[in-house]
Amino acid sequence: MVWTVVEYLNYEPWRFLVSFAAVLFLVLNIAGIFTMAERKASAYIQLRYGPNRVGPRGLLQPAADVLKLFSKENLSPNRADLWIFLAAPIAMFIPAAAVWLVMPFAPGAVIVDLNIAILFFVAITSIGALGVIMAGYGSRSAFSLLGALRGAAQMISYEVPLILSLLGVIMLAGSLSLVDVVNAQSGGFWHWYFLPLLPMFVVFYVAGLAEVKRVPFDLPEGESEIVGGYMVEYSGMTWAMIQASEFAMMGLMAAMNVTLFLGGWQPPLDFLDLGAFNWIWFGLKTALLTFTFQWIRWSVPRLRMDQLMDLGWKILVPACLVWLFVVAGAMLVLQGS
Amino acid sequence: MLSEERRIESAALSGRAAGRLANPDVRDEFGLETLDMSMGPQHPAMHGLLRLILELDGETVVRCDTVMGYLHRSKEKISENRMYPAVIPITDRIDYMNNIAMEYGYVLAVEKLLDAEIPPRADAIRALMNEFGRIMSHIPSIGFLMLELGAFTPILYAFRERERIQNIFEAVTGARMMFHYIRIGGVKADLPEGIPEQMWNYIEGLEQRLQPDFVDLIEGNEIFIARTRGIGKMTQEKAVEMGLTGVPLRCTGAEFDVRKHYPYGWYKNLDFDVITDTEGDVEASYRVRIGEVKQSIRMIKQILEDLPEGEVMADLGRRIRPAEGDGIGRVESARGEYAVHVVSDGSDTPYRVHYRTPCTVNMQLLQEIVPGHYLPDIMPIMGLIDPVSGAWDK
Amino acid sequence: MPQLGQGILKGMGVTLGHLFGKKITRAYPEYKRDLPERSRGLLTVDMDRCIACLQCMRICPDHCISIEQEKRDADGSGKAKPYAVGFVIDDSRCMYCSLCVEVCPVNCIYHTEEFEAQAYNRLELARQFGERPVDPTVDPKPAVKKKKKPTGKKAPKTVERPRTGEDEVA
Ligand code: SF4
Ligand code: SF4
């Protein structure tokens, strides 16, 4: 009986509706959980306790935050370009949500197994830059505009190393589908791609950090010089939307990192296989990687714009290109023999 | 007719800028305009209330004008209407990061007027507290520098140290921030029971914590080096010419420290080095600050090791009424040379009090060295000067 | 990149160490630190002992003590002595400098350990101690001798500029 219902749900339009609700639920929760994790991690690093009033050990704090933000008035600057101003948070949020559609959570648990999933990921995340530009341009403030300019420059130039580092994975897996990529990494952690593609893994990690605008690459926000950059004029729910999309984006980057280089849902050793529950491995790895993002954030200062560009174009891109040739050569030699 | 505000603003602008205000449509040869940006007075990185009028060409600063005075509280005029002892709590509020030196300067000036003889124990306690005050100001300065570079954690470690010193100060003086401890003729009260040991323990602990939390975390960090090395660089001649004192002067290599070269109070008996650096950039200022904290620790240990016995207050009578004349007190505050000039007309209240705060002078540096730097470099340069709003506006 | 990220890793080691370290903050309203003996909290006056000498009112730099005085035979000695019928301390102006405490000849004004003063209206912070309320908005105008400044009085002669720190010029 139950199985018939499940199978029935597998047909359109139910499949679409269920997956839509699931992704929305997931993304919003990820934003909440990561906000909480961020606040707790920062507090513990800084010898504080962090939020500890709402609920047991403060775990309900995100819910309280959302309630507060809902009840806040949504202010917009007098001369703001209202359409662009209000559309920007949505333009930031949608890409952060849409990529989850192609993410393999566990064996067989993927909403759409696109054969060009990696391309889809690259295309969709680029929309995020548009949201930043819209937000900065729409709010008509010098600080926002500077933030948007920085955001645009940074996100577009870091897309280059990001994509180049993906090429290594594509070459090794021989496919653009994320499911194939994960399947190709089966059989123990020594089969994961981060070992043969170590430089690419590092490049993807760094470029991913820059893409989600986190310290040391949080120049578009740069709260000490441009006081929040493109989001300085937002308040209430629009602001919450931007924040949520940033945290969801961070989770997405970590998940992508895991999928591409750390074996996705593959268990580190074969006997640890949990079958349908392999999403636990996926979640654990993502959480660990997210923690490193947070750990870096609370340990280092921020780079300057020119240094950021130097790092991107003079170090990451050449490193990627060189390793691409190394991988290609190695593949030729190993497969040729 | 310009409105009042506009007039003040254009007075604050200079040269090309004033021209631009009259004719905002100035474009350069490519038809590109520069962007005017008003940074502050309400800005998280402005160390209080400072307004910078910036002209930006992309992210490069073309012009930087400082507008001060948003925290002007008329300290000098208020001081003229208060009795001599009642001015001390007012001086506390000038530099609220390093209050104890502010009291010390004023008290020295009045004592010069009175020709008072200070008991040695009082002198030693003053120096002790002053050095604690320096640590209390320098460590958060380092934290603020990091905060402005985007690292949030060091400031909280810094405030941990500050809070612990404040606990000691609260036991000694009764207040956590506005101490009102150094009095004309001595100090308010002797150190309470057990406090010298607590100070000693704290200092030993600080010596251990200084290395990981403020040196390992910051000094070698590549991003920190990239952001601070060569930023805000100035030559020694320039620094001397501008009348800088304190860390901004010493980090260019000039050896000047009021404690060493014009010793006052107990500093004559102490053995310490003047920390200098040759680079004159933000990184050098960080190194100088760390070095000075270490020197302060050394001095505190020396004072605690042989603290003279005796009274802590000279008997100057109930009413303080100096003869006509003037007195100057110079001290080395955490930000540079702080001097107070008190003129007496023989009555209960001073005729005139002038506070020469280091921040007012050091702040002039911004206008000079910021143009040519990138916008985000303003923050580390502010960290180099480390001004305090209360001190530059008085 | 001379050190290849060594410095960053070192710093991250420090923060990781603190992640598991002892926390130093305290949950304030539940946990209250013991205040040291000398701590200066809100002021209070023991009106039975006050001899209405007005010393505290005169010294106060912020003019926050106002006393209304009256000649009254309060202790039944037959002689009419100054008596403080009204006594107000305006906490919204007080800066807890302790000067009034130090000048009081009978030690009847003193600091308590209380430090949490808050109100929705500034006037609520003015605490009355006497039998008759005193208007805290009126400046008590302490009887400091008025100087005739700046009405043309010449500045006092400064004999010679005294140099501090005598002769040890670097
Ligand atoms: S503590 Fe200072 S400010 Fe407060 S009432 Fe006493 S003298 Fe006035
Ligand atoms: S100084 Fe003391 S005795 Fe005199 S009026 Fe004030 S509280 Fe009363």
C-alpha cells in the first residue's frame, strides 16, 4: 500500500511538487542551521557561549530570528530603484536553491539526474553575481555600489578557476553528470578525486570560498570599510533572504566540494556502507567542510581587491592549467599502456 | 548664499575639492567622474565619530579630508569652571581607552603649580597603574587593527585582557573605566590587600597568553602581512615634521618617549627600552605595540618587586588654591605625548586648562598619507594612528 | 608567498585550541560577580546624619546634588541648626566620581553596590531623599566664587615657562 503511494508520487506532477517542497524545505533549513552553527562556532572560537537563551542551549535561536525579521518593517531608500531593489534578494536566493535539484544525496536519491549537471551548476551559480549587482545598483548608495562593483568583479573572475578545476573531475569521470562522478569514486577514500586532483581540490575550495563571499574574500561585504556593501540598505525579510541565500550558498559549495572531490555519499571505507542511509556520510562530510569554512572565517583577516585578483588570476588559474596538463598526460600514459 | 552646513563643509574641503563642489560636473580627460563618498561620522571603523570626505577614483583614494569635532564636549571650558580636584574626573573622559594617563598629565601640571612633594609610594603606584593602563590600551588597539582588517576574533581576545585588567582596577580604584584614582598630591588610596599578588599573577599569565593569542595568531599571517606591509608608509623626517608622537613616530625609527627623555614620577627609577622600528608602516606599528606591551610588563614587574612603603597622599590642605602662574604636565600616554597646561589666577578654579592630546596631532596624518592608497587601506592606517574620538575632539 | 600559508595555519591552530578552551563569558543577569569593596555604585544618603553642610553639592562637578536647607532644631538641643529638608541626587547626571563621598565630613553620603539604574524618563532617575522633593531640573548653582571671565580680566602673569623634565634632553 505504502509503496504504491510512493510509486504514484514518482509520476508528474507529484514528483515535481514533492521535490519542489523538499528543496525549499531543505534550503531554508540549511540557512537556519548554518546560521546557528556559524554563531556557535564563532562564539566558541572567541571564548563565548553564543546564543543560549532560546530553547535548549539556544537551538531555537534561528526560529526566533526569523520571527523577529518577519515582524520588522521592510525599509527601502527613498530614491531606490524599487523593482531591482526588491528583486535582488530573489535573484540571489533562487540559484542557491536550484542547484540542489541535481545533487545526489544518497544512492538513487537525486531529484533530476541531469546529464549536464556540472554545467547546470556553473550556469546557475553565475546568476548569483547578477543578484549582487542588482542589490548594489538598486539601492542607490555609494557604499552599496562599491560593494556591487567588488562583488561583480570578484564573482566573475573567480568563476574562471572554479570552472577550470571542474575540468579535472570531468576528465577523470568522463561525464558531466554528478551521479556518474560520485559513482566513479566508489571503493574507499583512496578512490576519491581529491587525491589525484589535490591542487584542483584546493583551487576549487578557495574559489568556492570567494564565490560565496566569505572571509578572507568577503570584500563585497567588507563591514569595516563599506559597512555591508550591497546589503547595507536592506532590512527585515529582504535582508533575511540575502542572508539565507548566502548561507545556503555556503552549504551548496561545501556539498559540491564533497560531491566532486570527496566522494559524495560514498563511505570512506567499504564496510561502512549504510545502503540507503548513505546520505549520512554526505551530510557529515558537508558539515565538516562547512565547519572549515567557518573556522577560516574567524581566524583570518580579509584580502584587498587587488590582492584578491592577483591570487585568482596569477596563482589559481595557472595552477589549475598546469595540473590539467599533468592529468591529461597521466591519463594518456596510463590508458595508452 | 550657502547654508551654514554647506559653508562648513566647503571650508573643510580644500583646493580642487572646493572647486568641484561649485562645479560638480568636472570630468577627467576620459570623461570619467570621480566618486565622492562621505565616510562617517557614523561608521563602524571610524574609532568613534570621524567624518572622512573621500574622493574615489575606482577604489583609489584621490583626496581625503578629515572633519573632526563630532564629539566635542568642551572639556577645556568645563575645566575652567570646576575646582582643581573636580577637574580630574573630567580629564578621565578625554581618552577613554587610556584614562589613567589623562589624569596623570593634569595632576602633574597642578603639582608643578603647587610645588608639591609626592610620597614615593604614590609615585610608584601611579607608574604601576599607568603601565597597566598602557597594556589596557595597546592590546585592544591591536584588536581594533585586526577588526578593521576583517578578523573579528583578536578583538575579543584583546577585550578578555582588558576586562581582566579592569577587574584589578575596579578593586583598586572602584571603577572599571573612569577611574578617578590619581589625585593632586598622590593617589586616592593605597593598593588593597592581595592586589599586588593578583597583579603579579595576571602579568605572568599575560606573558604566556601574549605569544599565542596576539603574536602567533597575527604576526605571521600572510593576509595580515599582505594588508599591512608597506601600507601607510612614512619617513622619519615626515613624522617629525608633522609633530607626531607615540607609536606612529616610533615606528618610523625616531626614538622619542617622554618617559625616557623627560622622565616624570617613578620612571626615573625604572629600566626599560624605547621600542622603535624602521619601517614606518602599519605592520611596524603592530610590532612596536607588542614590544611596548612587553616593556610595560617588564616595568610592572620592576615596580612590584620593590614597591616603596609609606604614605600615598601628600598633605596639601583641604582647599587647593595654587598661586598665580602656570604649570605643564607631560606624560607619554598610550597614543603619544599628552601635555596639560594649567594657568592659575590664584582662585579655586583654573584660569585656563589646555589639553594637548596626541590624537589631534596624529590624525593630521590621514590627510597626508591616505591619498594614493586604496579605500580598504584607510582602515589599517586608522589602526596605525589608533586615535580615540574623545581625545581628538576633547 | 614566502611561507606558503604557514602563518595562516598557525593562526588557525590557535583558534582551534580556543574552540575547546574554557569560555570566559558569564550569563549576566543570572550570574553576578562579587563587587570589590571599593566599587562605586549608586549613591545613597543617610539623612539622619547629614548636617546639611552643602560640601557635596559644592564639589560635585556635574551639579547633580541639590539640597534645600532650612534652619531647624532637629535633634532637640534647643539650637536651630541647618537641616536638609530636600535632598536629591540626579543619577542621570552623576558620573560616580566619588568626590562628594570624599568631602562629606560625617560620611553620610556613600556608594552602594547597586549599579543597575534604568528608567523611561530622565527625571525618574532623580532620587529624592528629603521630606520635601527638590526640582532636579534646576541647577543648584554651587556657591563657587564667580570669576569675572571673560570680561577683560588680564590673564595671570606667567613668570617663566617652567620646563618639565628639567635637563635630560635626549
Ligand atoms: S559621585 Fe561625583 S558626580 Fe556623582 S554626585 Fe558625587 S560628586 Fe556628583
Ligand atoms: S557633605 Fe555630607 S553632611 Fe554635608 S550636605 Fe552633603 S551629605 Fe550632608
